[in-house]
Amino acid sequence: MKPNAWRFALAVVSLAALATTGWSLYAVARHYDAPEIIAVAVFLVFDGIAYACLHLASEASAAGRSAIGARITAIGMAGVSVYLNDFHADLINGGTPASLLFAMPTVGLLLLSELSWAGPRAEARAARTEQPYRLPSYGGWAWALAPRLAGRTVKALAVHHIENGPPLPPDPTPATPVRHSATEVLRRRFAEMDPADAIRVARDAHPDAPPAELASMLITYGVIVDAVQVALVLHGQPAEVTVDRGDADDAPDDADDAPQVGSSPALTKAQAILQAAAVLGPDFKAADVVDRVKRINRITVGAAYVRTVLSREKQTESDERPRPMEGGFL
């Protein structure tokens, strides 16, 4: 039914109901010799207050306020109106049919108004994300065949609704997948790894990169290390030596007698100092070289000896540089 047609029908029913019950209340008032104006005001007071209170209750429910006061007032005024309608039926000796004829229009009008305002109240509650408890729709056959089970189920659902609240409605908008860059994913992966393992992974990816470059690369992925730490981790691994076996078809007959290749020989003090200087970079002190040689190579040297070896190495490099040719051409 269209809204305008519904409003027109409701207005017609309301006027007819008010006219029927109003005439009954008017007759009761005239029975007590009330003036005609007062007699007309009587039915407006009872039915009008009940109707207005029901409207206020609907507005309160839609606004999220308690409507218990307005509802109790509406029921009280309607109850008094029904009682007076029944008294009018006794005055004219109409009995129960007359009581129903005079009283039911008021009751029906209030029930119709309550039902018509239930929709706007439900929409207002939905806008506030409120979900009142609703009876499950089991159907007539379910109630007829298993009334006790249906009743217990309805009660259990009501108790769950009171204790835990209504279930959350499903989200109509699908969740958009969160996109992460490869760097972000690798940062989380490296954060769960041992820094030493991360250093070895970087070395395997770039075997020719120096420790300083590997450290800078790892820092971009959230692994905070420096060149010394990278060199310490990589120096702690045993040297890998590739040996070409002599059991190939084109190998000489005496290939089995070839000497086996072992691990690299131990470094001398001078070699250990020069290696430490190369790893530490240009900005280092003699004490740093002494500490590294002691920790890595297990060799104890003094700072003076370190300076001597480094000075000797610089002198050797200077002597090996080509000198300009003296004299002219013949």
C-alpha cells in the first residue's frame, strides 16, 4: 500500500473509532448531567491522551530513550476508557455485546497505531546498530509437533541474546587485500632470523661484495650490522676449497697419485695484521688491529709492531710504483 493511501485509511479508521467510543463516553457524561461541552471533552481527554502517549512512546523508542512511562500512561487511559464504555453498556442493558461494541474501537485504534509505528522504530534502531531480540520463525508445524523443544530453544536464544548481545551483522563490503612490497615482507622475514644467518644469506647472494657493502645492504632490510660484524661472521666459516677430481675419462692415469688439497695455511703475524687493516677500512687505530688479530687469528701483537708492519707495507707499495725515466733519448 502506498504511503498516502495508508495514511488516508488510518485517518478514516481513527475517526470512526474515536466517534464510536466518544459517543459512549459522551452518553456516560450526560448520564451524570454534565454539560454538553464537558461531555465532548470527556472522550477527548481519555482517548486523546492515550493516543498522544502512544505517539510519544514511539518517538522515545526511535530516539533511543525509555518509553515505559508513555506506554504505561497510554494503557492506563485506555483502560479507564474501556471501563466507562462497559459502564455505558450496563446503563442501556446492552450486556457483553454492547461493551465490546463501545470498547473495542479504542483498543483496536491503539493496537493499530502501535503496529504502524513499529516500522519507523525498527529503522531508527537499525541506524543505531541496535538489534532487538526476534522470535525465530519455526513455522506452525514445528510448534504443533515439538512445542516443548521449540519453547526451550526460543528461551535459550533469548537468554543468549540477553547475556552476550546480538550477533554482529556480516560486513557487506568485501575486505580488500592488503598489499605489501617485497622489501616489507623481507624485513619481517629477516627480523625473525638470527643476524648471522642473515649475513650468510646476503653473502650467498653477493659472494664478491666486501663486508661494508653487505652491511649496508642488510641495513636496508632492517638488520642493523656493521662491516666488522659481517667480517667476523664470514671469517668464522671454514674456507671452501673446490677440488677437481681425477676420475674423469680424460684424466691421466696417475691422477689418483696427485697430492690432496688441504685447508689454507695459517697466517703469519704480518699477514694477519694486513688482513685486519683491509677489513677495518681506512679509519682505524692500531689498537683496533691488535684487538681483531687477537680475537680472529688468536695472535698476540703489539701496537708498535702493527704500525711497523703497516709502515713497511706502505714503503713496499711506494717502491713498486713505476718511476719516471731519467735522461733524454739517444
